[in-house]
Amino acid sequence: MTPRIARRIGWCLVFVAGFLAGCRQAASDHLESQVAKADKPVLVKFYSPECPYCIKLAPVFDALTKEYAGRVEFTTINTDVQYPAANRHNVSGIPTVLLFINGQEQQRWEGQLSPQPYREALNRALSALLLPRQAT
């Protein structure tokens, strides 16, 4: 088996694991409408199946998908196929993860592989969204 075929098989396994965990693969033209219509935070991962750091980030993203299921929407964008979406969001390196709240980009990470910064930002976002409801 050549290294290229092994990478493709690895990418397929990462994609299937993400799909089973509840992470969506968004088409570039649907990303904006998905983010704008979301009533909860949206975490979007821009990646390439050939990128070693993206492959390392995949299990972290999948774990977050399971941990925040039902409270946060998770989406992935393959920049090799959906370059226009990456270009619209000024993604210059991969992996890049964007956090959207109420349709607006709130935070951006480039090359971050540790889950802790994502958890902190998601917990802050969820707390901020719950505060107005609790005051009512």
C-alpha cells in the first residue's frame, strides 16, 4: 500500500468517525445559511484530508462533538473541495476552527490541537446564551 492510499484510507476513517459522532460535512454554499439560522453556537473546522495536523485534530473534534451534542452544532469544511467557503472566511492555514454565535464569528483558532481552548470558549458561549433565559 502506498503512503497516498494509506492517507486516503485514514481520511475515510476520520470522515466516517465524524459522521457517526454527529458532525456535519457542510457544502460551502450552505455554511452561511447554517450559521445564520443556528440557535446555538456553531463550531466549524476547516481541514484537508492530506494535512497531518488536521488528522491529529480529528479525534479532538469528534470528542467535542460527543461532549457538546445537542448544545453546539459542529460542521467540517474540506478546503480541498470547498475552497470558496475557506476563502470567504479568510482561512489561510489549516486546520482552522471558527466559533460562530448568532451568525457572527466570535473566535478563531489556527493549528490548535488541544481541546481545552475549545472547551473554554464553548462553555463561555453557552453560559452567555443561557444568562438571558435565566433572567426571564
